[in-house]
Amino acid sequence: MAATETIPLRILFDQDETAWLEVMSQLAAEGRFAEMDHSNLSEYLADMSKRDRREVSSRLVILLAHLLKWEYQPELRSRTWQATILEQRRELRKLLESGTLYNHAVSTLVEAYADARGQAAVETGLPRGTFPVESNWELERLLADEEES
């Protein structure tokens, strides 16, 4: 832990975030809380939370857009679309093991569907009105691997 002896934590945070994380982890494990970089730690944790929420929202939009394409352009179905659907479901299931992120997914599903509807319209060239205004997918159904996808 020579880094803390030579470089103050607030400076280490700016120079080498990974090294800073390792030092912070070690300090926490050793119960040396008074030595921790509290202001940067607080900001870092808040940013991680925002990042995780953005990732859930983004994956929902991608999944929903691909499901819309799958449903409304069956003649263009591809293994790539199928793989994307499976990947988004798999990654969302992992992320949503967190109760907080699960609740976030539930609360943003309507917004994610609206975004996905626009995305699907752009990607397919179909008018936005082709796709239902309201989603008929509940979160649990979205996460389930289904035969048609």
C-alpha cells in the first residue's frame, strides 16, 4: 500500500482510479475508515448507481426494439436479432438480481418501451404508428426465454 504513503488519495483518484479503488478496498477491509477518501468515494458510488440504472434502461430499450422488429418483420428475422434478444435477456437477468435495479426496470419500463418503439421505427423503416402505443410485455415475460425468439 505504498501508494497512500506517497500520493494522497484525492490525487490518486484523479491519476489512477483502479489503484485508488484497490487502496480504498484495502482500507475498508482493514476498518481504517477515517483514512478513506470520503468525498471521492461518495461521488464514485453515486456514479456507479447511475451507470447501473442507465445500463438497465439501455438494455431494456435494445431488447424491446428487437422484439418489436421480430414481431413486425417476421420475414426479416435473423440469427443476429435472435442472439441480441437472448443476450439482452441474459444480461438483464443478471443485473436485475439486485432488487433496486429490478424496481428501476419496473418503474422505467413504459419509458423504455416508448424509446424502443421509436428505435424500431427507425431501424425497420416502418411508421412509428405500426407499433402499439402501449407495450404488451410485462417485465417477467421480457426476461423469459421464449421459443419464438
